[in-house]
Amino acid sequence: MAKEKKQKDNTSTKKDSPKKKVKKTKTKVTSEKKESTKELTEQLASEKDRVLRLSAEFENYKKRKERESDEFKKFANEAIFRQLLTVVDNLERAISSTKDDSSEDSLLEGVKLTYKEMIKLFETFNVKPVEADNQPFDPNFHQAVTQEETDDLPENTVSKVLQKGYLLNNRLLRPAMVIVSKKIKKNQRN
């Protein structure tokens, strides 16, 4: 009986032995690590795939925007040129009218109509002439070609406009070429 008791004590000791518990825990931990590693590997692969797709979408977006930008640059002035065609038509009519009729009046009338059409086109696109005649000289809007001595106007005033300047949406498109007044120097005799 003592032998049986000893064996029972041995088996109970074997069941609850710390070595067996460590082994079971190690295999459990190892399998959990393998599963979590596998999950992490799958997540990593899916994230890599997502990043690659996003990268490809972004590249396609950049190419599409570049194409749209090029297309816009090509045809940005289309509306202006479409309206300029009416001006060309008026000039062609003026030229053809001089062939039929040698009268200078019809040519002058055709040129006047063309000029009016151009001014109307400018107004449509907010192009305005720079005010220069008899205005104080402003280097931001006027380009002085020369000076003219006169007592009729104050000094540094635009006396003549040689070429009109224009503004596009209040930004200088071309400065006005002008002649600026200066006082006449009087000779003093002692």
C-alpha cells in the first residue's frame, strides 16, 4: 500500500510538475506568436498593396492634371480669337469694297467699323486704355519718349500721346508712349 501511495504521489507530482507547465505554455505562446506574426504579415501585405494602389492613382491624377493643363494652355485664348475673326471679316470687307469702288470714303468707313469692333472686343475682355493725355506723368503707366518745352502745361505733364497704353483687368498690358512737358528755360542777362 505504501508503494501504491508513493506511485500516486509520483503521478500527482508528475501532473503538476512545473517543467510540464512551462512546456505547455511555451508551445501555446509559440503558436500564438506564429498566428500574430501571420496576421501582421497579412496586414503588412494589404497595406503595401493599398499604398501601391494609392501611389498609382496619384500618378494617374498628376498625368491627367498635366494633360488638362496643356489642353487649357492650348485653347485659353480661343474666345478672344473667335471674336477677332469678326474684326478680320470687317477688314476683308473694307479691302474688297475698295476694289469695287475706288472711293476712299468706303475704305475709311470700313476701317472705322473695324476699329469700333476692336474697341467692343477690348471692353468684353476688360481691356481699357490708359488715361494719359494732359495727365501728370506716372512711370507706372507711361513711358516717356522725350520732353517738350512748353508753358501751356505744368511741368511733368503728358503733353502728347504717341501710342496708347492699355490695362487688362487693371494690370498694365502696355504702357502709353508719351511726350512729357517741361518748363521753358528763360535766359537771364546781367
